[in-house]
Amino acid sequence: MLPVRTRLALAAILALAAAARAADLHVELHLYYGDQRDFTYTAEVSASLSTDIESDPERALRTTIEDAKRKLAAKQGYAPSIYGDDYWKMIQVNKVIYKVTDPSTSRVIAETRRRGDG
């Protein structure tokens, strides 16, 4: 059995490592709509999505992108009380650019692959 100090030190290290893994990831989205107007949306997502974001970012970020579209639609005056639950679909988004970073390390987890103009 390990000495008490060693066990406490290991417990502290494991707790810090778990907290670091549990830290949120920062997402920055740019929605391009209309005449290439840009709407910027930022959010935090669980670090537990990191592997999913790395392997299939569009699927993993689908809910976050829909949240951004809801905010944009509301900003443009498309209220759910008038247009119903699908009010956010009234805005035609032409392009979504994203960047996901880990704020604790500044590492880029995923970002849109640039093709031509982005």
C-alpha cells in the first residue's frame, strides 16, 4: 500500500487531469447568409465531444449550428410565435465556417477545410 502522502498526491493529479479533460471547448461559427453577410456565433461544448468533433465535425456540431441559426433567425425578426417551431429555417444559410479550440491548450480541435474562397 502506498503512503498517505503519495495517495493524496495521486488523487490530486487525477482530479486535475479529470478537470482538464472535462473543460469545455470553444466553438466559433460564422454563418454566411443573404448577400454573403456574416453572423458570428460563439459557444462552449463539452470536451467529451472532442473525439466526435475530430472525426466528423459537421455531425458533432449539428446542434450548435442549429442553435446559431435560431439566434440568427431571431435577430432577423423571425419569431417562433409567428413562424412556428421551424422559424429558424426561414434564413437561408449559404456557408458555415467553424473553428473549435481547446482553451486550456489553445489547440485547434477542428476547423473548416478551406476550399477556394472558404
